[in-house]
Amino acid sequence: MREQLDILLYHADGFLIFFYRLTADPFVNFIIGTICLAFMCVLIGELTVSLALKYNKGYFDEMAADINRKENLSISAYESGDKTSYRALNKEATDAWGKRFFTMIGYSAGMFWPLPFALGWMQTRFQDVQFDLAFPLSLIFGESAGYTFIFIPLYILCRIVFKYLRPKLPYFRGIQKILDHPEKP
Amino acid sequence: MRKTMTIFMLLGVLLILTAPFVLPDNVFAADKLAEAIAKAPAGTEKGQIDATAQPGFLGIPGAPKVNLIVGLLWAIWVGWVFSTVGAFGGIMAGVGHITIYGLGAYAKTFKDTAPALNKFVTDSIRVSNQWLVGLSALVSSLNYNKQKRLVPALGIFLGLGALFATLLVVFTTAGKIKFSQYQGWFGLVVFVIGGFMVYEMTPKGQSGKKKAQAAVKAFEETVKKKGDITSQGVKTLKWSLAKTEISFFGQTFTFSPIWAFVGGFFISAIASFLGIGGGFLYVPFLTSVVGLPMFVVAGTSALSVLIGMIFAIFNFMMLKGIMVYWPMIGAELVGIFIGSMIGPRTGKYIPNKVLKGIFIVLALYIGLRYTLRGFFGIAML
């Protein structure tokens, strides 16, 4: 398996490094290439998690409805002054929430799985590249920082940009609705 | 035209997906790792580094190569556990890093010959565990913000507690914890979790469920008349360090920011140290100990988990130079995703009590085994 993966990596490297060679300035190239890489990670992650949400939508809706119902019941108990029932129902709601929380880890894995591979590829190319940091960042992060320091904020930026693009993209509009209202049946 | 565009987009995505799938074996070592390797004695025996050997985990010459297929399969199991039982998945992920992939056994070989390397590998295992919890919190907290479920005062104090705890843990333990110590503490916490799971199966532990069932019957009709309460949102009415009042659906709830800070501190300390526990402990703490409704707690605690994990990962990796093995993390994320997809489809065929019984046995076994090996060096199980 390793040899086949090395061959894949060889071709991937050729494809990815293209985005780092678009201009004459090395720093600008690094930023452009990293933005492209980060955006690819966002897109792949979004596509992956959309499969999960479509495949298990019924289960997801069932969980959301269960949490919603138990939350409502616990508040009604609190409103009526029945503290014992409130605590018991609150615990039920917490247990239901817990199940959903850990299911979300699975979905999160679907969203973020490209990142380690992207960072790992960057490590092979940019491990020894250091960027000098200006004051006051140098007080917190040290005199210089590596590729991770650039990649992660750019990834977050790409995620934010994609958030605004998503309602306009044909396939992702429906996915956004599911993500926005997970607790509604 | 639209169909053609869709096909081209899908082809483009397929190209992207097949290209950068994995990473080479020879991951470059960071300065700290290079220093730790340099201090290890040279040779081909256990506890020694053979500079001419093939690089393995983290690029260490002669280190075991994490079998990505094993990693993927174990992670599918972890994902399955996450989506059927829940919390125990984090423990299973930790077991993968410690035992299944052979990293713990490898770290142990340097216990006496190269303690710095032993501790570096241990820290890498800890940070690898933390990635999973942090990622889930990121997704959760973004969604809860849109639903007006975040309580700023609660989140800030939980977050401050988390921040202090992670800074304390990272700066006092990074590079200082031997693998056996980590294994011992991990085992102890798993044992305690197993104990709680056993308690929940006892008649006293089940009594809460019976009360809840009775309460459901009592309040179901009332809830149907009220309709959806989730659009109400939460408002902060009064704030002080001793007592903060919030209102939700016309009801007033109080909590002490000091308790939130204390809870955030201890829970985050466990999560930063072990890489497990932070995700799910906040909510039960806030609902059972502080007494807040789950509606209010869920989003705010997700934000605090996120803050804690970001700080822990950042401090370990950026400030302390701890590395993780990216191919392993990547394969695990893929496996966890697959497992989480499968879980809902298969979980309904296995009764909940049977599942819990299996995991109680696993928790007690792992807890006992790791505690004995870690703290006492006893390889009984």
C-alpha cells in the first residue's frame, strides 16, 4: 500500500505545488497556494459531510426531535415548580444531547478530514520555512512561525467565505438548512 | 447546461479527492524531536535509535510505521461507538493511540535510555487525542450561536477556567510526563467512567429514569399546547460574580460564574492532560451540579470546549513544538466519519443495555490494565 500511496503523493505534489508558483514573489505565492489548498480542504470537507447528512438525515432529525421534546418537557416541569421532575427530565435531555454531541464528532471528522493530509503535505514542502513575526505577535508566538501558523487562519477565512457562498451554490443550499436547524424535526 | 456544469464540478472534485490522499513516510522532525532523538543512545536494541533504519512514526528512524489500514479500521470502530453509545468513543480513540498502533509500547522502550523521547511521543499521543474533541466542539458551537443559545457570562467564565487550566497543564506537563504516568492516569479516569456506567445500571441509578418517565407523562400535554420554545432565546438579566440571572421562556435561572470557572478549570485540566473528557463532562456538570436547563447549557459548553481545546492544541504544538503524525490523524478522521455513518444503521439492532454492558466490561478491563501497567508496572491483563 505504501508504494501506491507514494505514487499518489508524487502526482498530488505536482498538482498542489502548481498553485505555489503563480507569481514571481515567493511570499505571495505561498499565500495564494495556501489559500487554494485551504479552499480545496473546505470544499472536500463540505461535500463529505453533505453525504453524511443526506444518508442519515432521518436519524439526525429523530435525534433533534428527541432533544427538542425533552428540553420542552424539562422547562415545563421547571415552570410548574416541580424541581424533581425538572432535574430528571433535564438529565434525560442531557443524555439525548450527549448522543448527538458524539454523533457530531463523526460529522466533524467528515468536515475536517482533508486538513491533516494538507498539513502533512505542507510539512514535506515547507517544514523548514519560517516567517518572521512582527511585534506584538512575536511576544506571544515567538520570533518566527511555520506553515501551520499561516494555514490555519487562512483555512478559517476560507470557511467564512464559503459560508457566504454556500446559500448561492445549488447543491449546498439544502445542506445549509440542515446545519442551521439541527434541533428542528 | 446546468447538468454539464455539475458533471465538470464532480470530475474536478474527483481529481482533487484522488490526488492528495496521504503523506510520505519521511515526515521531517521538528527541533525538539531532533534534540530528543540526538540524546537517545545509538544502536539496534530496544530503547536505542538506529540512524540508518527506515523512518517511522513522526519520522523517527526505526520507529513503528503506523499501519494506516489498521488505523482506519480502528477509527471506524471509534466512529461506530461515537454514534451508538457516545462518550466511550473518545476512550477508544485513546486506546488506539496508546495500544493498538503500538505507539505506547514504543514510547516505553525509551523509558530509561531516552526519557526525552519517551515524553515527546507521549505528548504527541495526548495532542492526537485532543484533535477529535476540538473538532466536534467547533461544529457544535457555530450552530448554537445562530439559535441564540449562548450565554455570554457562562461561556466567558467557563472559557477563562479552560484557558487557565490548559496553560497550567501545558506548561507544567509538556515534555515532562512519562508514558507510564500518562497510561496510569488514563486508565484511572477510564476506571472511574466505568464505575459511573456501572452505577447507572443499578436500581438507584435507574430511579432517575423512572422519575423522568413519570414526568414525561405529566408534562407532555402542557408541552403540546405551548408549541416550540426554542425560538425564545436566552437573555441575561443580572450579572455578578456570585450570582448571575438569565431568563428563558419567562423562567429565571441563576448560576454562579465562580462555579462555572471552577468547573471549567477542572474539566479542561482533565481534557488537556489526557485528551478525553472535556467534551461531555461540561454539560452534565452544568445541568446536574449548577442546575441549568440543557437548552442553555449545550451551546455555551460547546464553545468552552472549543476554547479549551484550541488553547491546548495551540500551546502544545506552537509553543512546545509537539508534533502529530498527520497521516494517522487523517486516516482516523476518515475512519471515524465512516463509522459514524454506519452506527445509526446498525445500532438499532443491538439493545441499549447490551451495548452498555459491553462497554462497562471494556472500561473496567482497560481501566484496570492501564492503571496496573502505568503506575505499578504490572502486566496482569
